[in-house]
Amino acid sequence: MHEAGRTLEIAGWGHAMRRRAEVLRPEQQSRLSEALEGFGIARGLGRAYGDAALSEGRVWQTTRLTRMLSLTPEGVLTAEAGVSLGDIVRTFLPRGWTLPVTPGTQWVTLGGAVASDVHGKNHHAAGTFGQHVKELVLLTAEGQLRRISPEHQSEIFWATVGGMGLTGVIVEVTIQLAPAETGYLSVDYVRSGGLEETLEWFSGHDRRYPYTVAWIDGLKEGQGLGRAVLMGGRVTASRELGAGEARYPMPRGAVRVPFDFPPGSLSLPVGRAFNAVYYGMHKPRENVREPWWKFFYPLDVADEWFRLYGRRGFAQYQGVYPPEIGLGEIRALLRRIHAAHHANFLGVLKRMGPPSPGLLSFPREGLTLALDLPVQGEGTLRLFRDLYAMTADYGGRVYLAKDAFLTREMFRRMYPNWEAFMAVKAKVDPRGMFRSLLSERIGLGEVR
Amino acid sequence: MAPGRIAILGATSTVARALAACYAREGQDLLLCGRSLPEAEKVAQDLSLRYGIAAEACLFDPDLPDYPQVLWRLEGGPPLQGVVWAIGTMSAAAGEAGPDDIRQTTWVNFGAAVAAIEGLLPAVHAKGFIVLLSSVAGERGRRKNYVYGAAKAALTTYGQGLNHRLAGRGPRVTVVQLGVVDSQMTWGMAGGPSGAAPEKVAKAIIRAVRAGRGRVHVPAVWGPIMLLLRLLPEPVFNRLQV
Ligand SMILES: Cc1cc2nc3c(=O)[nH]c(=O)nc-3n(C[C@H](O)[C@H](O)[C@H](O)COP(=O)(O)OP(=O)(O)OC[C@H]3O[C@@H](n4cnc5c(N)ncnc54)[C@H](O)[C@@H]3O)c2cc1C
Ligand SMILES: NC(=O)c1ccc[n+]([C@@H]2O[C@H](COP(=O)([O-])OP(=O)(O)OC[C@H]3O[C@@H](n4cnc5c(N)ncnc54)[C@H](OP(=O)(O)O)[C@@H]3O)[C@@H](O)[C@H]2O)c1
């Protein structure tokens, strides 16, 4: 039977990149196999910022492949790839299980979390999402469902973890959940007056906490450059809860940002004011108790907040640098951003731990810096080119799930495993069925 | 609420899955019947894992029609609390349909429903319910899908008759006249509106069943829309691009 698609304009989360594509949204695994024709790319909830989930051909969207299949007494969950992380927390937290690793939004799919090998605030302690995956069911170009794991067909497994959908469509994910004593986190807030203090905290203080992140004021210049609110969190123990307090709290619905604001609603002055208020709001405090969604997903309070950036959308710069990179280089990056006069809201800085075996996985040991920047034409392009060149010179790399500007040459410098990846791709996808705008741009489409 | 399970025929349908989830959330046990056993089993696994209910999958092929298979599962247990008929197909494109397409469309949408419901009736609790998912397409024939529409009109009429027959001494029958729903069926239709969310549709169906409605439009706006369309004089209607 022929599976029918729908021609739609779809976009990356930054909404600066859009493309018309034939989108298929199968609700059954057998239909997904039938829909595998021509060429294209898998897509989950479209939270990748750039063009990783866009294609000139077909787009296999998994958002209705949302069945959860089993949970063992040891907390090993098997579910279809379209299940969102938010759905998993809501379903299993009341039973004492939670995600081992989570990105800054809960509205990503299991498939997307594996394909980008996502990291969270506990990367230094727990590694990436893919490192907790026990098995995948991958639909490959020849229409075969392959069971792959770190033990079985491990080559394909580690090309698929972090592989940006280029080895096939992930259909099922089996993952070890983590026990959760409560649904709260106990958080220490520290305020740093400048970059030196911020980095000082990351040179050891952060090791005391399983979860750490710094919200950095990307617009502050001069003395206070690099000032930040540093957060260290740990799961609250059940004995710390008051009698009669719910052990596993649940949020209510999100607020919508209802329409496209005119371009420029997020201007420099607004950005400065926002950062200053945010910084001012977070007085140093210890042991503040927060429910899981406030700590892990502060941006999820408004769905579709990308609309704040207006029609032209925005892009994110996220780089990670080797351990020896520090004060001078981060300062130089922030100064380059200041020079471009781009507004931004809350950058993120964090020290990451050892890398995952995923061939194209982003995290590596060292600092990572992420900033959302509005797209303002040529100047933005130049800004990103410069930031990327600096990143490469430092021996670092940028995150493919956030990227919209990387060139093929730059990609190869940043991801020395690209050749090993292409060797696996040549085996599982010899005709290059799985292609995205990202893969064409960075030269991962050219299988020979 | 009567005890016993609810049987869903066409359990892998979008609307049926949403309905099943609503019932499961209330703790209701389910018998999920579909033409693909592996896919129906996945729906059953999902609902039992999420909501802790007992959900059993069962093969159901309207071409046979296999209702004895379903009956066999019920042996020794309490009668069914309800039956939901969710099966439907639009495979016959108007004007191009050959005899096989036509036979298939009328049988799957109408004949198979009658055969299955009549066959299962003895197994349904007298205070239980029967839901038939019909369509607004059956209310006024349109050039695009009148073969399907005609079969759904027959299904609606069957449901009314059954309701009449059972009134006061058997399960209540609710005929649901669905408008456009965002489902597997409508996704691939070129230029079509995206349709109502299945979860909202499911909630409205359950409300109508609980209220004992014999016939209901879901979403409700389709009531007045179809009234208007039915009243339009032919010369006007024939000029419409609907
Ligand atoms: C507010 C926000 C905060 C974020 N915070 C973080 C963070 O802290 N850490 C982090 O690591 N990331 C973060 N991200 C990025 C996000 O986690 C990744 O982009 C993730 O991949 C998105 O998942 P998705 O389901 O939306 O996938 P999509 O965006 O739809 O797709 C992303 C990639 O995954 C592939 N893919 C999706 N599903 C499948 C499948 N079933 N099979 C094969 N390939 C598939 C696509 O082809 C594409 O290459 C954040 C994004 C946002 C919007
Ligand atoms: N979506 C709408 O806008 C709309 C509008 C009016 C009425 N309806 C009616 O609502 C009901 C549910 O539809 P839906 O929207 O949920 O779409 P759907 O997911 O396509 O549901 C149709 C169901 O019928 C089954 N089916 C189709 N042909 C079959 C065949 N030959 N043999 C056995 N089973 C067959 C399908 O099985 P598989 O799952 O295996 O494909 C599926 O379970 C249908 O009766 C439909 O006619 C829908």
C-alpha cells in the first residue's frame, strides 16, 4: 500500500530555516516501512534549531509513533521513537523513575534525543542520553528493522547515536531510566560578578553537584562581562519533604505566545533589561526547592516562545572547547558577540564531562557556551562564521542540532570522526536515502 | 457503569486509540481488535503500561468477518460493557472506483459493521452501549466521496434502527457523525483542513455516550454546518466546491 504524505512548509526551531517537504506521519510501524521511498530524513518534534530535520525530499515524522511498550522492574523502558521526554516523566515519575539525562526542553522525542545524543545539566556526572540507551530498533534504507545495541552491531549503534538521522529511522528506543526519590531538586544559587568568578566555580565547585549550569549575561560588557547565575542542584531526598507534601509534583498547562511579534521585539535594550532583571532576581541562596519542570525546563513555560524573535527567527551558537580553553578564549567569544550588536537572552555555560562513543556526538570534556541570537541578515552570517572559526581554532566544535551555518570544511575540522561515520553510512545507507539539508550542507550526503 | 470490558473494533484507528486511552485512564479494561495483530498488541501494551489496565489484543478481519474470534475471547467472562465500531475506509475514489473498490468500500464501512454488531450483540450487557463511528459524509452526497458517504449513510440508518429495536431493553446505541478529524485517514488528503484533535473528539464521544445520545455530531459545529448543507437547494449546492 502507498502511504500518503502531506506537503507542508516546515521549519527548524529557530524558524530562520524553512522548507516545503512531503511530510509523512505514520501511526503504525508497518506504515512507516511502507512510507520509506525516495530520500529524506526522520523528524521528531522539530526542536533542532537549524536544518537537521528539514529535507528537499520526504520527511518521516514520528510524532504519532507514541506507544510505550514495556518497563522492567529494573526501570528499563522500551517505547516508540515518537514518545516525548515530557510524556515519559509524567508517566513514570509517579512510579519513581525518571530520565537519566534530559535537555533543556521536555518537548523532544526519544528518537531526536538519540539522534542528537543530547546532553543535560548532569553531563559531567552522567554523560549523554545515548550512553543510557540499551537497544534501538532502526529502520534502514533496505526496509529492514535492525536491533542494534552497544553489544550487537555496535558500529551502527554508535553511528546512529548522535548520527542526526543519517543511518535510518529510529523506531523503538530501549533506555535505562534513573530512580528518582522525589520530583524536586534542591538548588544552590551563586552569583558571579564576572567571567573569572564564573569559571572559577566550574573549576571544581561544580563537582559537588550532579546538576550544574550557569545562566550567563551575554550582553554585559566591561567589568561585569561574563557575570552569571550559577546553579547547582541535586534531587531532594524524600525525608526533606514536609508531611502531606506530594512526592512527585506535576505541572499544569503551558502559556502560549500567540502570534509572530514584529521583528525586533527582542531588541538590544530589551535584551539588556531582561538579562539584568534575571541576574538581579537570582539572589544567592542555598537549598532552594524547585519542582522538576522549573529546574529542568524553565523555557517550557511558554510553548512557541521562538515567536518572540519574529518572522526572521533566530539561531543558536553552541560550542564546546578542550579543557585548556578558558578565560581568554571565552572572553574573546563574548566580545565578538558584543561587537555584532545582537540582542540575546541568557546564554548558558557549563563544564562537560568525558565524551560519548557516538561518532558524531557533540559533547567532550571542557566548557560549553550556548547563546540564542536573532537572525539579522549578513551581519549574523559574519558573526557565526567568525565564532565558528574561533571555535575551530580553539580545537572545539559546534553542536549540529543547533547549527545553521557550518560549512563542509569547518565540519571536518571539528568532527575528525567524520570519515569513520561515513564508512558506516556507506554500509547501511549505500544509496544515500537518508539526507537532510544539514547533511547536504556539511557534506555528509555524498556517499560513494 | 456496567462491569466488563469495552471491545474496540478497529483499535489501531486514530480516533479509536484516543477513545481507548480515555477509557483506560478511567481504569477500564479493554479488548482491542484490529486487522494487524502486532500493531493492535502495541496499542494494548501502551495502554496497560500507562494506565495499569488489562488490555488484550485480538485479530479482527472484517472480510471474514471474524466476530466469532472476538466472542471466543469473551467466553466465561462477564458480558461486554460496550462495543465501539471504528472501522472505515475511503479507498474508492469517486468516479474511478471499479467493482472491487465499491464492494470493499460498502462492505468495510457498512456490511461488516452490521455483521459484527449483530453477531456481538448477545455478548453486550443490557445496560451497556454500542458506538458506531459514522460520518458527516453520509448526510449529503458530495462528488468527492459519495461511495464512502453512501456506505456511512447506511451505517447511520442501521444504527438508528438498532437503537429503535433495543430502546428500553438493550444497550444504548450512539451513532457518531464525525466531522474532519486529524487522523491517519485525513493526513494524506491533499489540501484538506487539518481537522479536530483526536483527544478532544474522544472526550466528546464519551460525553455523548454517557448522556445516552442516539446521534451526535463531533465536533459539535458540524451539526449546524450539515443542517445548512442539507437545506441548500440543489442548483446552489451543485455549484459548491465541497
Ligand atoms: C529550548 C531548547 C532547549 C534545548 N536544550 C538542549 C540541551 O540542553 N541539550 C541538548 O543536547 N540539546 C538541547 N536542545 C536540542 C534538542 O534536544 C535536539 O535538537 C533534539 O534532537 C530535538 O529532538 P526532536 O524530537 O525535536 O528532533 P528534531 O528536531 O525533529 O530532529 C533532530 C534530529 O534528530 C533526527 N531524528 C529525530 N527523530 C529521529 C528518529 N526517530 N530516527 C532518526 N533520527 C531522528 C532528525 O533527523 C534530526 O537530525 C534544545 C532545544 C530547544 C528548542
Ligand atoms: N478522520 C475523519 O476525518 C473522519 C471523518 C468522518 C468519519 N470518520 C470515521 O471515523 C472512524 C475512525 O477513523 P479515523 O479517523 O480514526 O481513521 P483511521 O485511523 O484510518 O481509522 C480507520 C480504521 O478502519 C480500519 N480499516 C480500514 N480499512 C480496513 C479494512 N479493509 N479492513 C479492516 N480494517 C480496516 C483501519 O485499520 P488500520 O488501522 O489497520 O488501518 C482503522 O482502524 C472511521 O470509521 C472513519 O470512517 C473519520
